[in-house]
Amino acid sequence: MRRAAAAAAASLAALASVAETASARPISRPGWLERVTVTEYFPVPESWFRGAFVKAPGLPGAHRVDWLYSARGVTMEGDGIGLDGRRYHVSDTGRGGWVDRRGRRSCIGCGRGIYWRAGGFWRNARGALTYPLAGGGWFAGAGLRYVPLPGVRFARGPSRPLRYYRSVAVDPRVIPLGSRVYIPYYRGISGGWFTAHDTGGAIDGRHVDVYRTPPPSGTGRHIAGQRVYVDPPG
């Protein structure tokens, strides 16, 4: 699951080490890991979005369409906080991957970037992506044809019992789940120690994603070239 713009950017750096990661074994002894990219993720608030309210499979009522399906929303971050203050998560991201701002097929790490799931949006007269706004009108011209997203489904509550500034997502091919991870940058925020509780599609290689409260700016930290200590389970 997960990751908006910061996670997509982090995956670009991770692509360079794909071959190294594929041939490496998970860490089995305590020690320092060099050249680690550290990013952050969080349950994304629906209040940050401005799309129209639509029905969502598995959820009561209606929710903002861009909160549900955009690359900054729940289908990227995995978890969200609704306008009612309750927690929700995506239980199935559906089929088809991602599209860019023009509605063209894309992927995390591709040159076009990602903007939306490959469904749950409308196409305008030019065939580009658009969606209705809560205040009236459309994001990029009136929508003429709706593109469905088969298989997507949401659910109430958080996806996993993660703890703010205590849980991290990792690539288990490098850092085993259950590992204790020390990140010196966070020693003044949370004491620096975390537990590898989660994984993510954009977490490749030497990449650690810190679970945190939603930041005021809407974007979490992105820090490259970090040195972290890993104490694997057992």
C-alpha cells in the first residue's frame, strides 16, 4: 500500500539499486545500513481534498472522489481520516495500476509520473482525466465518459495496528519484518527507534518509510543518504 508524491520520488532513487536488492539477502545480524532513503507516510485526511462526493465500495455515505482515487489519496497511502473523523482504509486497490494527469497509463518511477488510479475518473472532450468538484464544475473540463475501477474496495478502520513515530514500512528483502530500526535523524522526535511493521509497493531496496501523524504541509519528509541501524528479529 500507500505513498503519494514523496513515495513516488523515493522510488526513483530505489530503482538504481533494484539489481543489488534482488541479489542480496535480508539482514540477519545487527548492524548499520548505509545509503538509506527515509520517507514518511500517514493516514491522509479527506479535508485536504476538493473533489465531489461519490459512493465508494465498502464505505457508508459518500466521500470526496480525489481522496479515494488520486495518487495523494487513500488508494496510495492505504489509510485515511474521513471528514467525520473516523479512520478508513483501502482493502483492494482494484485492477489497472495508475495513470498520469492526462489519463495515460503510467507507473511509479516512470517519467510521466502518477496522478490517479487507472479508474474512478472521467475523460473530457480531449480524452484527458477530469473529475467533478464539490463546489461545482470540473477539474479539467466537463467529464463525458466515466472510467470505472474494477475490484476496488474500501473498509472502515485502519488497515493495520500501526503506531505513529513507532512503526516503519520496509522492503523485507532487505530489512526483515519485526526488525528494530534506529534512525538517528529521529532521535529528537521519537527517540529514533522504530519497528518494521509494514511494507509497501513503493518501498524498494534501501528505503524506510516512517509512519507519522498527518503533517500540516501535506507532505512528509524525504531524506536520502541516511545511515540506519537494523536489529533483525531472533
